[in-house]
Amino acid sequence: MPHTMARMGDVLAGFHAAWEFESDSVLIRFERGIRTPKLFQALGERRIPIEAIEAVTLTPGKRGTVVLRAEPRAGADPLMEAAAGQLKDVCDPYRLVLPAERETLAEYYADELRAMLAPEDAGPAERYLVQPPETPLQFKAYDGKASFDGKSVAFRWFWTGASSAKWKAGDQTFAVADLCGVEWRSPEVFEGHLRLLRREAAAGGQPGAPDQDPAAVVFGLGYGPVHESLPFAAAVLGAVRSGGPAGLSEGAGAMAAAVVPGARRDPADIADRIRHLGDLHEAGLVTDEEFSVKKAELLAEL
């Protein structure tokens, strides 16, 4: 008989989160408050299947605390795969920080979890075991707005930040089926960005700089924050790995595609884009032909 928690439904509350132990998973509920990391608030709650956990540790923390951590299996969680080790400890959703006086209780639950884990040689997960964030999702980068509806990713460039290369390429839409992955570089480091990895470009060598790549948006101070851009990247990864739309059944996805009409652009926005295009043309960054073609495309969207 498989080992189960002594009391299913028990809750271990720590700072910023509480873990509810169930027979086959741990439900992590994150608090909401000004001191809670924004990533936790954005995630809300996450159900972590026991089979998605590789190891459990309990270590001393700072200032009279202990830290209970569940180490996720490689390939089990799209959020952690997208993060690729770039999250600060304070934003690690698999850490539960508790007062030191709860160490004995935390050790009890750590032992209970360890007894339920798969053998050490289980290896990476063959599929995502933790659900990706729900769509639709969107965020503002420095040079554009990124949105994901579960079926495709769209980049809409800002005339104040996008490079001339991106303006020449125009706004971009990428179907999930045409992607093979996502590259996320934290906005808290130099050259933070989110880049979509396309199947057709996978064999073409190293991609160009993110600020010149129409398949990437770049971050900056206040743009593409972790709590917005990381769940976005994880949702796209989840859809890519599953081979279909995120958060939609096959029938629902087909129905949505059939009934949702294309949105018409704001005329004021089109006018701003044409003015910026004219500035690029006057600066010699856009040829006469490119200017005429792009202007016609923009006018056609009115």
C-alpha cells in the first residue's frame, strides 16, 4: 500500500504561503499583501503533484527561521523551466519559510513527503506535471506589448521603444505550433528579454540581438517585471510542450478561432505609427519602398 499523509488536508502555514498536504499533491496557497512577493500574488495558488517533486530539504533560514523546500523534478514545471535558475530565493515558489519554533512540525511533514517520492533514478519528467498559468496573459515590455491567448503569441511594437528593424518587420503573431520553446532572461539582469524560439529558425544558428529580433521583446526598468513576464513564458512553454492551445480543449479552441473577429486598430494609434514611420524614413533608416509598403499596410488596418 502506498504511503499517504497521516492526516490529509493538514496545513502548514509560513511567511507568504501555506502548504496544504493531500494524498497525491501539495496545494500551495500564496498570501496577498504588500510584503508578499508580486510573483506569489500573481500565481495565487499552485497544486504540485507528489510525482513532480524530486527531493525535500529543511535548512536553517535567516533571522530565526527555517526553510522547507520541495525540489521540483527537471521538466515537471514550466514555470521553473522558464526561470532556468534565475529566480531569487525570496521569489522561489517551492520555498516555505517558517518561524524556527515550527522546525519539529516542518521536519515531520518533510519526512512524510520524502516517504512518498519516486525513486532517486526516476529522472526528468516526460511531460509537465504542474499546470502552467492560465491564459489569456499579457505584459508591457520596453519595446512592445506581448499577449498570449493560448493559441498564439502577439507582439505589438511601441513607436517610442522599438528598433527600426522591428518596425520594418511590423507587428508579429506566432502560432504555438510554429514554436519550439521560449527563452526568458530576467528583467533584473542586464539584457533581460523574452524570445520565442521558432522551429523554422532552430537550425539557423545563433539568433540576433533581442532588440533587433522580431521574435523577442526586451525588458527595462519597470517593463516586463518577473511577476508578469515569467508566468507568460511558462504559459507559452506549457502550450508548446502539450502541442496545442493552452487552457482550451480542441473543440473550444476551434470554436474560439471561428467566432472571434479580428479587432480593428485605434485610428489614433495608426496615426502615431505612420508618424514614427515617417521619422524613420526621414532619418534614412527606411527606404522609399519600405515606407510606402508599410504605410499602406497601416492604412489598411483602419
